[in-house]
Amino acid sequence: MAKASADELRAAWGPFVAEGGTYEVAGNLITMRPIASKNPAVMGPGVFITYSYKLEGDTLSLTQQRNQNGPFPNPFSFKAVRVE
């Protein structure tokens, strides 16, 4: 790692996302409050993101709802599938 170029580091870490913090579930909404993150821009007082979610079998679908700045005008959705 100490000798890796910027392009090599981006290739290795670019697709990696990591956060740690707290979450709250209410109905079909989950609100996440990051405390530590790979992306320092999402760490701060009052920062949160709320998603609606649906769990069907091994598939979890999440859709952005709002963050500390208000509702998302163009929310995106993604799916996570459990693989064993």
C-alpha cells in the first residue's frame, strides 16, 4: 500500500464503502446515522439518511427517502441479495 499509485489505490478502494454508526427502524423505514465513514463528508452532527425498505426472501430492497437536507428529489433504489 505504501508504494501504490493514486490510480492503484482508487482501483482497489473505489468500489468499497464502509460506515459505522447507529440505526433506527420504524415501520418500513430505516434511518442510519453514521459515526465513522470512509467518506468524511457524511460524518457530522445531525447527519442521517432514511431509506424505505422491503425484505423478500434473501433480497433487501432500499430506496432513498430523505437526509438532513430534506427529501431526495430523485431517489435511487438498490438491492442486496444474501449469498451463502
